[in-house]
Amino acid sequence: MDRRHFLAFAVAGLARSATAQAPAAPTPAELLGASGEPYFIDWLNGFYAHALAAGTPRTVLDSALSALSPDPRVLALDTKQPEFARPVSDYLRGAVNDERIRIGREKRAAIPELETIEQVWGVPREILIAIWAMESKFGVQQGGMDIIRCLATLAALGRRRTWAESELMAALKILADGDAPRERLKGSWAGAMGQTQMLPSTYLSSAADGDGDGKRDIWGSAPDALASAANLLAKDGWRRDEDWAREVILPAGFDYGLSEGPSEVPYWWAGKGAQRADGAAWSEADAAAKCILLLPSGAAGPAFLALPNHFVIRRYNNALAYALAVGLLADAFAGAPPLVRAWPHETPLSLDDRLAAQTALASLGYNPGQADGVIGLGTRQALRAWQKSQAIPADGYLSADMVARLKASLRAPPTPQTLTPS
């Protein structure tokens, strides 16, 4: 081997040796000082590369994700199933109380921007104040959990990764746009923030300037938070000049199986015997709107004809009890009297009872969906079908008595069949 080839061979060998001995480049998680289980570190490294490729400034990423670790409180809350389900009646007695009504009426008179907000977006100020009351107790309790850390934890867990990563990207854009500093992104463990508890993506699409200062500050400005809620409701289909729901009185022998069923105008329901509890006439707009009958506490509690705006509220928070609380608070702020029919006193159902009821319905041939302890529409529809088969008022309401009846039906011996000779 001549000298020239020997030197080339030696240099190549040294290069290979240097490459083999060179330490690996630090990962984003290492550079950021992140900590946590391997699943979290792996997720963070991948998310960092994805966010950088999507155009998120490196300075924003480094600042927002520095020293990040999963939040153990989120890990617990994300999978927590309450042992006892709180009855709607208990929830509403707590939510629609005299003190909250008093404060709401004061706020209604004290925020001059509400008149303009109502005119621009068409959402009654009482509805907005009720959402404000429910979401943060009029801005007092906005939540103190780190939104970035919460969303990162949810994304790394994987159960809702796509959603959580999308919300985390939205939060990073809020920082990149300069709409809020990192330390202001505080809220609930599920990512909602501000006085009206908006998700980061909702902030980007719907936050509004309600006080005219050129900013969208849902954390420090009540008019901005209320205008943002109004904008979101309007985008979700709020119908100007229409109500949200009205209490109705049902006659003896009423077919409770119609609850959560047909969507018909008030006069159709009047033909079935459902009359407004306050005795008032329907407005022209409400009379033309299709309504759905709701029996939140079954046949023993108040009945409501829910107009389309009720379901717009449920797009803000998809819980019947929440939407009822918002509507009833709004009515009270405007001076409406209490409901004609009082809420019954209901027995909370344990998780075991709820699971047993769903399992029993499935075993009896009525499909409630997955047995998960959540009494949703599928379970209520299955229960109505079973109640009809038993000649029980088919209100779809799972009470302690219904749980006992379902369990007894499983234990009942099969009906003897009369055999005929072939």
C-alpha cells in the first residue's frame, strides 16, 4: 500500500472511530430539563419535533415546555368515575340559589357593555351572566392548574392524544401571538381557562374584545369574557329572540315515553296536554320553534319543553344539569318566579347500581350501549323501552326503585311455555 492510500485509509478509520465514540445529541426533553416516565419523555420528544415543523417558534416551545413533567392530578382525574352520581335535583338546588341570583342581578346592572354585547351577538345578557356564574363564580374561581402541563399530560396518556395535542398547539399559538403570557394560562385540568372557561382552540376562534381596548382578555376583563361567550354561542347557532325552555304541566295519563323523543312546535305538545306552567302565551318566535320534552328527574319532577337554544347551551357544556342551571339562573336574574313543580328529593345511585342497571338492561334484550356507569341517552332509551314492556310510566329515569326492579327481573324465573303436541 503506497503512502497516499495508507493516509486515506487511516483518515477514514479515524473518522469511523470518532463517529462511533461521539456522544449522541441531546434530545429536546433533555435540553428542556423535562422529567417523567419514559412514555412522557418519548411523547414530548415527538411533539417538540412536530410543533417545530408546524412553524411554532423555537423560543416559544423552549419557554412553554421548559422543565415539563406530567401532572399526577390529571392522571387521577382523567380516569376517575364518581362513586355516586349526583341527582339533577341536588345539582340544581346548589347551582340556582338565592346568593348566586342576588350577585347575578347586581352584575347585570353593573356592566354597561352588556347592552352592546347583547345587540351584537343576540344572546341575552342573563344567559351570559349565568354561564359566567357557573363557569367561574363570576370570575372569582378560574382554576389554578397549568394548562400547558395539563394538556401535555393528557396528550402523553394517549387516550385523547389527538384532541389534547391540538389544544396544546392552540395554547402555544396564544403565546406566540402575544395574547397572554405563559403564567396566565391557568385553568381546569381539562384545559379550559378564563372567566368563561374557554379551551385554547375556542379562544383562538371565538374570543372577542368586549370592552373596546383592542385586546381579548378573558382572564382579567369581564366584558371580554362575556363577549367571547356570546360570540361562541352565536357561532353555535343561538337563535335571537327565542327562549331556551319553558316549564310545562303534564296531564294524568300522559305518555312519558315522548320525553327526549319528537321535536315539535309548542301547539303540537299542547295537543298532547302539555301546558305552560306559568299560563303565559308563547311568543311568535317560540311558537314556531320545535321543542323536545325533557323530564330531568322523571315523572315525579318538573317537565320542560326545550327550545333549540337549550341545545346551544349544551354545546358550551354538554350536560343536561348544567344547561338547566344556566337557563333557570338566567330566568331568575330577569325576575322570573320559581318553578311551579318543585324538584323531588332523589337518592344518589352508586356506581355499582348504575353498572348493574345497564348490565340488566342488556341481559333483558334492551341495548343501553357500553356498561360504563354513565346514564346517557342510550341507557335512558333502553330503560324507556323496558318500562313500556312492564307497563311502568316510561320516563327513562333511573331511580333506586328502577334499579331494584331491573335486578328483580333478572332473578325472576322464565315464564312457563305451554307445549303442544306435534
